[in-house]
Amino acid sequence: MVHQYKLNGYNIVLDTCSGSVHVVDDVAYDIIAMYEQFSKEEIIAKVLEKYSTMPDVTAEEIEECLIDIKGLKATKKLFTEDEYENLAIDYKNHSNVVKALCLHVAHTCNLNCSYCFASQGKYNGDRALMSFDTGKQAFDFLIANSGTRKNLEVDFFGGEPLMNWDVVKELVAYARSVEKQYNKNFRFTLTTNGMLVDDEVIDFANKEMSNVVLSLDGRKEVNDRFRIDYKGRGSYDTIVPKFKHFVEKRGGKDYYMRGTFTHNNVDFTNDILHMADLGFTELSMEPVVCPPGDPYALTQEDLPILKEQYEILAKEMIRRKKAGKGFTFYHYMIDLDNGPCIYKRITGCGSGTEYMAVTPWGELYPCHQFVGDPKYSLGNVWTGVTRKEVQDEFRSCNAYARKECRDCWAKLYCSGGCAANSYHATGSINGVYEYGCELFKKRIECAIMIKVAESEEE
């Protein structure tokens, strides 16, 4: 399958199954578009007619281009056949190890963000803090179900995990104490709204956390529209100085600023650039997840604006990098040379199989976005996965699980998309969240274009 598009002055041809990217002139772009539909004679006639005012476009040159295309096809760099569908099912069925947990150490929060998918950290249930014993059992469950896999990941999540900070530290200490015994290596991530960040938190996190996710929505007026405390006060002035201090002391270790955009700030590029201007270089901005009737929900009218914003962002990132002020945008992180293996590309995030969320009571769910929905409870950390039928439903999620995905050029980049987004949009984890698909495809086009620009610069 081939996907062609024009962006920022480039004619880009993506061979989706090989991952090959070709940057071509206008004539070659048109020839490739016609290559599999018309004969050589028809292509020559059509191209000569279209470019009749350009004497440099000759039948001989068109024939040479056709020969080049034939050679690229023979070497599986263009019009490559899709041979991965059977592998998608086979790989997922043989995935029997758990490699990551999202530990909900706090189902409570000190902010009152109305757009919060987790209902201000309560996940539509009771407020609670995870005990050390429950967390310890979660680690034991992960170790016992990880097979021979050495590298394991645990995300300390909430609500706001710093509201249960002592337990977080105790659990890290426990994990470190058993790593060698079980031949494991734990990689920790902390996700925080920043309100309780202090020097002790910073020092511990910078020592033990491989990554930290810091929540900020961008400009003060945007951030403080939703990210407010229970007295209605905005969080921007409190958290920005703390985040700056946090990152300065992090010493090059991974982090990223994680924002959310809504119908109220469809010009979200300005929020990303604001964070970059504050000195943050690792940035992410996600579309809001909420029912379509909510006043801040993204609308169909917003879609073309959002697509344009992604293009504006990509062009600005190129400009800033040339000026020595570059930054990373999470959704534009794409490796065209040594990217994810085909297993990852076709099976996705592994929610419900390789990755699970754990509530403060030790209940297991496929991921944090399913927590609190009894339909998707998998079991608990003491008895393990007891609802195999739910897990099997998630095993079926892959890049080929939906008929709409089979002919989509982006399926080996989104791996079939987010099961939670599909479920919330359609009522089925095998549904298609079309709005999210449109945004994702635009992000991938922009990400590839940036790589093309960087290659040209080199």
C-alpha cells in the first residue's frame, strides 16, 4: 500500500508495509499515483498532456521514471504487499507475560479538573490510597507473571500519586530489594500534577524514576481554565516554578510535559510553544477524552483547525531546530531507520495482556482508562487474571482487528489504535474512533515530513 501527500513543499510517498519514504518531484508523484491503474502508454499520454507547457517533461523521461518505480517495487520499497495479518493473530496469542503495570496508588486528587477522565481521581468510585501490602502484592504478581523477561515497567499513577508518596517510596525500595533475586530490572515512571512537588520529591524521583510526566496545559489562562483546586484557584503559578526546578535538577534524565487540549483551545500549538518558551524541551499535548456532549468536547468543526495546528507545529519545530532552539513533541517522535519491530507495530500497546492497571484495592484492569468499569475487571493481584474471556477480547485487538483498519495506510503506525478510545467512542474495543484516527494520521504525516526536512538539511 502506498500513501501520497504534499506538505510544506514536499511531495512525499510512503510505502506503508516496508516503511520506505520517497521524496519526489511533481511528475514522479503523479506517475506513482497512476502506476498500478494504467498502462505505460496511458501514463505517458496523461503526463505529457498535464505537463504540456513544460518542454523538459518528455516521453523518455517518463519511461525512465517508470523503470525506476518498477525497480523499487521489485526490491520491496514501493507497492510492497502486506504480509503481516497472520502474524498479528499469532504473536498476540503467544503473548503470555506481563511486562508493565500502572499502579493507581491514589484514587484521590488535590485538583478538581472538570475534564478529568478519572472523575477527579476517583474513577467514579470511592477515594482511596493503596496500602504498601497491596502494592507489594502487585509487584509480586508482576514478577511471577513476567516469565524470563528482565526489564519491567511500573508507572505510579492516580489521581495524584504524591498524595501517597510514602507508599511510593516504600514500594520502590521493595522492588530494588528483590531485583537481583529474580533477575529483574524495574523502570519507574511518576505522573504528577506538581502541586506537592518539593525538593525531597525531586531528589528521590531524579534518583529512582526513569521518567516523570508533569501535567501542564500550556498558557496560564488555558491551564487555569480546568486545572484548578477545590477552591477554584488555578495551578499554573504554583506548578510552573516547581516544574522548572524539577527539570533543571533532572540532569538530562527523561521527562515530558503532558498537556490536554479541548474545544476551548483548539489553537493548542500556542500552548506547546509557550511550554517550549518556558524552557521545557520534551512536550506532549493530547486531545481531551470526554463524552461528545460536554461543553469542552472537540467537535467536527474543530477537526480542520486541529489538523492545521499540527502542520503549524511541525513547521515551527523545523524552524526552531535550525535556530538552535529545538524541542521534542511526543507525537512526532518517529524512527524511520530503527523504529518499533513488526511485533509492536501490529499488536499495539498490549493493554489487558502485557500491560495492566492496578486499583488501590488490587483489582486488575486492562489499562487506566478502563478502571472502574466492572465489565472489564480482569481479576486481582492475589488470584491473578480470572476472567480470561476479557483478556482474550483484548488479545484480538491488533492492526487488523477492524475492517476499517485493513486498508488504512497508517495501521502499522497506530497498531490499530487505542482500545479505550474505541470503546468510549463506539461501545466496543474493536470499534473505530474515527475522530482520533483523523488526528493520528495528520500527526504521522507531519512527523514524516519533519524527518524529510531533517534529511534534506543533513
